[in-house]
Amino acid sequence: MWQNSKVIQSSAQFLHPPTSPPPPPPQLQNIPTSPSPPSLKQHCKFSRRELTICAKSSLLLLLSSQTLDPFHLSKARAEEETAANVTKEEEESPANITKEEEANAVNINKDEEENAANITKEEEVNAVNINKEEEENAANVNKVEENPKTSTLSCADKIPTKRAFVDISIDGQPAGRIIIGLYGNDTPAGAARFGDLVSGSTGVSYRRKEFIKIMPNYVQHGGIRSYGVDAELAMRTGRNLAVENLTAEWEKVNENCQGTRNLAGTVSIIVRDPSKPPPKLKLVARKGKLEIDEEEVGKDPNGTEFVIATKDSPELDASALVVGKVLGGMEIVDRIGQVKTVQENTSSPYFRVAKIIGDKRAVVAERGFNRPYSKVVVTNCGLME
């Protein structure tokens, strides 16, 4: 055993060399020691193999203790560092959260302020636009209020410059006289045309001519034919029954006068047919060349037919030029309007099909609609002084 302990001590000194000189061994001379038993060497006999095994095992133990201690220290240091990092993060996270909350609050306040500013700007712009629109509407209302006065003075309250009379008979029985005032200053061409036809200065007049259509709102006179004897008489006097100048005057009146012009009691000359279809295009051979020509469909009015409105008739504004108004004998006009007429049959499927395919019988039948059964004739007419 003593030898084994000496071996272990020598190995430990080899592994851990002393840095400082060892203390002097204690003096054991004075201490009585018991003599070592003589039988120790006899009983503790180890072989070389056993001694080497013990030495190696002691070395391994010492080396393992030295290698494990740094591993445990590094692990402990790592745990301490992680704990320190966790505490730092825990300390920093509330600060970051507060900073983020403050930044979000600042951004929200900025957004709210910008939205409020934009809303106020939009409200101001809208208020300005509304004020402008109100001012424009007020100006337009004032203009509209002023315009009716001028339009009524120029369109409805026209002053007649001439007077004409028309004597009427129904089925050969005298019905009475209608006195008409003509607007010579406002519609000079139309008033001159009507006055010439009433007086007969053109070679033809309304005498012995019939009313051809009686509608709920007006009665229509057939005027003078643009062919036959009447046309020849007009040509002899050098008068032209063309309607061009009347159409130009109608366009001028249509631009200046707003609203319904054909009021109850007005007298108008038919200058155009709004239901007339546009001209058809066709190829025509002229001098060895093909040319496109327009073919008129139907005929335009000749500017001699006139109507007397029994009620306000806005449907006549698109076709008739107002030339005067009834000054007396309106009851005669109402009596003409009560004459029985041919009933319209435009809803019949046979008529519709004939109209679509262009059957002439449909055209003839359409001319007969609203025609009076009784003869309503102008027996005499002329100008009054």
C-alpha cells in the first residue's frame, strides 16, 4: 500500500507540477511512530501488470475531472448569458412597445389631422361650388323670368295690322263669319300670303274651297291646289305658290319664340310636313355616267293650307307658321269642330301592313281620316278696311 501511494503521489506531481516550492516536511523525528508491520510486504505484493493498471486508471480519473470542469463552466456561462439576454429583452421589449405605441399614436393623430384638413377643404370647395351653382341658377331664373315677358310680348301678344273675313257654310247652310287679324309686322311673308289668297289678288282665292280635316284641337282648310286650274290662274298673275320664303320665316320665329305658339284662336299656314320621310338615293345614268340622285318621297305643302286652333296645339308648332288670330266668330270655329268626321283606322293590322309595303290604297285611306262628312265651305272671303 505504501508503495502504491507513492506511485500515485508521483503521478499526481507529474500531472500537476508545483508552482511554488513545497513546504518543508514536518519533522517526524520527535514523534514516535509505530514500527511498520513486517508482514506488509509479505501480504501486499502486486505485480507489474496490476500496478500499471492502477496508474492508468488514476490518470484517466484525473484527466476526466480536468476535461469535464471546463465543459460544466462553459455550460454555466452559456446559461448565465441566456438569462442575461432574456432579462435584457424583457427590459427592452416594454420600451420598444411603448415607443411603437407612441409612434402609432403620432401617426394616427397625423392621419386624423390630415383627414380633417382634407374634409374641411372638400367642404369648402363644395360650399363654393354650391354657391356658384345657386348664383347661376338664380341668374338663369331671372333670365327665364325676364324672357317670358319679352317672348309673350313678341310671340303671344302680337298686334294685328290687317283684318280679313271668312264666311262659312255647313251643308249649304250659312254658319256665320270669322274675322281674322293678320300680323303684318311680325310675320310679313305669311300675312301677305294669307291676305293675297283671301282677297284674290293672286288670281285665286279661298272661295268655294272646303275644310278637309277636323281634329280635336284644330280645323284645317284644304287651301288651293298646286295643279290644275288654280295653278294656271296663279301663273297668269305671275305669283308663285312656292313655300321657301315661308319656311325661312317659320325657322326665324321658331328660334325667337319659345313655348307653344299655336294657341287657341290662332290662324296658321302649313309650311312643312314633319312626317315626310327623307329623300331616297338612287343611281341615274347621265351622259354615259352613273350619278347619285335624290328622289323626293311625297310632296311638300304649297303654303296655302291654313288651320284655326280651337285649343292649344303644340303639335302644330313643327309644321305651321302663325300669321294671325281670330278676332270674332270663334263660336263658328267651335261649330266646325263639332262636325262628324271619318274615324281613324290606323290600329287595323290590314292598314299597317298596307302602309309598310307602300300600298297606295293605304295612302288614300289615310287622307280620308278625320275628314268631315258634311261639306264645310268658305262661301266668301276678303280683306276689311
